Amino acid sequence: MSRWDCTRPWAALLLPPLAWYVFEVGLGSILKVRCASVGNGLGLGWGVASIALCLLAMAIARPCAKRAGDQTPPRAWLSRVALLLAAIFALAIAFQTLAVMIVPPCVG
């Protein structure tokens, strides 16, 4: 078993929360400096990129969640948890991206 096979579930677990955190902090810091730029497609692009990272985490975790041959049961379980976590964070990012598109960025 390669080293990547051992770290695959952990990478899939850490990527979605990291993508969500960078989405939140990154857009928040840009909003404080120049709020008009967030409404001009930057918010949508950043949201799509963050959801793409969540989909990448799902693609990383899927082979370990299905494979049962030489891997330990905790690795398969961890991969299934990573799939669920990636879906939850992708949903959260999708709703927050929708909110960025609906609410004008310079309100308040």
C-alpha cells in the first residue's frame, strides 16, 4: 500500500473545511476593502472554485470508500465520512454563494 493510499482519507477530510474557510475569510476580507468587486462575478467564481475543491475531495475519497481489499476498516469508514463532509460543505458553500449573488454586496 502506497503512502498516498494511507493519506487519501485525511486529505479528503481536510480539503472541504479548508475550502469553506478560505471562501469565507477570502470573500470577507475583499468585501471590507472593496465591496463592489464581490458582486461583479468574483463571489460566483470563488464559490464555484470552492465547490470544485469539495468535488475534488469527493473524488479523492471515493476509491477508498468502495475498495475493501487490502485496506483497514477504519480507512474505509473515514473515507465515507469524508464523502459526507464534502457534500455538507459543498451545500453550505452553494447556499452562501447564492446569498452573495442575491444580496447586494455594499449593503450595510
